[in-house]
Amino acid sequence: MNIENIFLDRDGTIIQDRHYLSSPQQIEPIPSALESLKGMCAAGLSLFLVTNQSGIGRGFFTREDYFLVHESLMNMLAEEKITVKDSAFCPHAPQDQCFCRKPAPGLWHELSARHGLHPEKSVIIGDKISDVLSGQNCGFAASILVCTGKGMDALEKLNADLQGREWLEPLPVSGLCGSLAVAARDLAAAWKWLQRRHF
């Protein structure tokens, strides 16, 4: 694979899932996530953050709350010499049936239009089946389900098991065609898998 771009889910992938996180004080990196992101940056990959934030649409917190959390997270990553090139978020509730909530491809279209990105040179990493399906809908080279956050629940729904391994390839997701899906123990294992695939 000739990969240039990594699309990253936020909650449950980079930071702990706090269930409608709305305050910078709730931010806590998942162990090994920061080192993995540093490795991706050092390898010359462009990092993009794509996150569903239905807490806004559900009225649990505001857009201003989201941006405060986002700014704090970006500052924390910058202090670790991790550069996120850009980000996009969906503020809608599921019943809104918008075009941007993953697995719909709206966030990809927003970022690809701004940066001239190519789906076949992109990979998405997240902790939900919707992240994997998002990669499929966008035509990405691969989608990686990490077993942090809600990832283990997602793996069980797919009747899959890592069985002590660092990753499972291919991941049995119904309806996938033409896009490689993988399960990985965490972001560190996902990064190791990507390196072995000679991106």
C-alpha cells in the first residue's frame, strides 16, 4: 500500500471515551497512542481527525464546548510534537440523517476538498464498526478497527476474536467489498500493522 493519509477517530481511539466528553479536563490519552502518532508523523504521514459528536445534536453539550476540547487536545498533541493537519466533525444526532455522520462520507469530502486527498492513499482507524464502514464508503485502502474504547464490543458483534494476537486480517464485516478491513489491539498495533504492510 502507498499510504499518505491517516484518518483518526477521536474518542476511544486517541483518547479515552468519556461518553459525551464535553470538558478539556476529561481528556486522557489512551496508553501508547501518543507514541504511535509520533511514529506516523515521523514517517511523513498526514494525520486527520474525523469524529462524530452527536452530543451536540442531542443537546448534551454545545459547539463551543466541542471547540474548547478540540483546542486543548490539539495543544496537548502539539506539545508532544504531533501534528494533526486538519479535522472535521459531525454535530448531528443519528436521527438527523445527515451526510457527514460516519459511516457517511461527508467528513471525507470536506477534508479531501480542502487538501486534494486521494482515497486510495488513505486509511481510517477507529473503535466502531461505523469507522470501518466509513472507510469502505470513502474508498479507502484500508479500515482498522482498534479494540480500545468501544472496539471490543464491535468485535463481538462481528463474531470475531483477536485470540491474543495483535491484529486480525481480514476482519469479517458484512457488505465490505474492495476495501481491506483489519482489527488491531490498539493504535500501537494498528501502526505496527501499517508498517508491515509497507505503506
